[in-house]
Amino acid sequence: MGFINSINLALTKNASNSNVVTYNVMRSIKCVFDKFKIKYHYYVENDFIVIYQQGRVASTSIYESLKLLKLSEPVWHVHYISNESNDNLIKEAYLHNKKAYRHLFVGKLLAKLIKHNSKAIKFKIITVLRDPVSVILSTLFINGGRNFSHLLNRQEGFTNADVSACIENMFIKDNIEGWSILKWFEEVMEIEIGVDIFTHEMDRDAGFNIVNDKEFELLLIKFERLNDSYPLAIETFLGVDKKSVTLEHKNLHRNDQFSESQKYAKENLKLPREVCERIYSSRYITHFYNVQEIEHMISKWSK
């Protein structure tokens, strides 16, 4: 096994355990190679493939699947393409003795490259859209010990129904209009790379759309239709024969303490219909999803 592969394996293993020091040391070594790799591919004028999106939308699955294709273009996976945002998260990680993840450093390198790009290079951005209630549910359970600490501290214990009721109360009381998940395109993508996605028309009936904007080519694909749309989307976007394209389902983040409660909430959570209508009337939803898809999501979570 090569040195880089050994580092990759160590990073993968340490991403899911508590050895913060080991992870950060191995990551710092890997980042030296990342910097060299980015400079090299820029020098030879290869396009860059960047999975760039919020969390909990199958980004890891797509990243691992694309790596299996052995493409000539480099594939990167980030949540922010910003020096400032990534720097703040890195400082916070060090301050609290946590892992400073590789994607934070890659995001800084890509931000610098895009800012000073003077070549005819395309940045091929892949972004996955997903039902926001599903994303929030998934995120809540990753940090279950923090979000449901009052239930964990109860002497009488808690049931799956207790967790579901707690989540319902969160949704009802929350300021939906202020959700960052619904404003990601304006508050993150537009600010960081200058692409206003809402100026581009979408085929709402399609499982994916491709948009060209300056040096960026963007593939926007619906999570709910990944299984049937992904091969054709990748073939159209990257010119790869769809017969060779498979989606490797990966999930690096689990909280086994709440796994049963999460399953129960996904199957049984019901919100007042007016709450759902507020969520699914947002621009994030109406710009990409058709009427039937929106009604399906409203009905799925409504009482």
C-alpha cells in the first residue's frame, strides 16, 4: 500500500474515533499533498470536480463513488469554499481539541485558486438538493447527546415517542424563515463563488439540472431521485458512460444511542400542515421541485 493510501486509510479510520491528535497529524501531512495536487492540476489546466453542499445529503456517497471512476480530473469534497469560514471552523476545532477536518483546508485552497484563476479552467460543482425536514432530522440525531440531553438525564428514561414529540416541538417553535438550510444558496454559494442560482431557470420535473455560470458548471441533483437520476446525471455532466457509474452508499456518521429513535421519528413524525406549508413554500423548494413533489413532502410530514 502506498504512502498516500496509508494516510487516506488512517484519515478514514480516525474520522470515526476519538484520537484527535493522530487524526490532525495525519491530516496535516495529507494537506501538504493536497496543496501540491491542486497546484499540479491547475498547472496542467485540468478541470476541477468539487462536491460542494450542505451536510447530510449523500455528499460522502457521491465523493467515494466518483473516486472509483478513476477520472483524470481531481475530485474534491467541501462544505465551504471560503478562507474566512474555514479558518473560523479550524480555529474552533483547535480551541476545543476537536478534529480539524481535511475538507476545511481543501476549501481554503480552492477558494484561493478560484480567486486567482486566470486560466480556461472549469470548476465542475456538484450540489445535492434534499427535503429540509429530512436533513434536519438527520443532523439532530448526529448530535443526539446534545439535542436530547434533557431526555438522557431523566431518571425514568425516555421512549422513541418522547424523542419524536421533542422534535415536533422544536419545529413548531422554530423560526423557519431563518433556517440556514433554506438560505444556503444565497448565504453560502452566492457569497463564496458568486453564483446566484435563482437567476437560472430549472426544469422542475427533472431529477437533475446543469447550469453554466462564468467558470462554473453546476450539477444540481435531487436526493429523492438519486437512485434513478445519478448515472445519467454523471454521464451528462462528466462524459462518463453511465454503465460504469454506480452510487456507493456511505454513511460515516451514526449515533447508535438514538438509532431506534431516529428510525421511529422518520416514520412517525407529524407536524401541523401550516408548518409544513411554510417550509415547502420557501424559494429553496419552489425553485427546484415541481408541484407534485412539493405536495408529496407536505403530505409526508403533515398531521
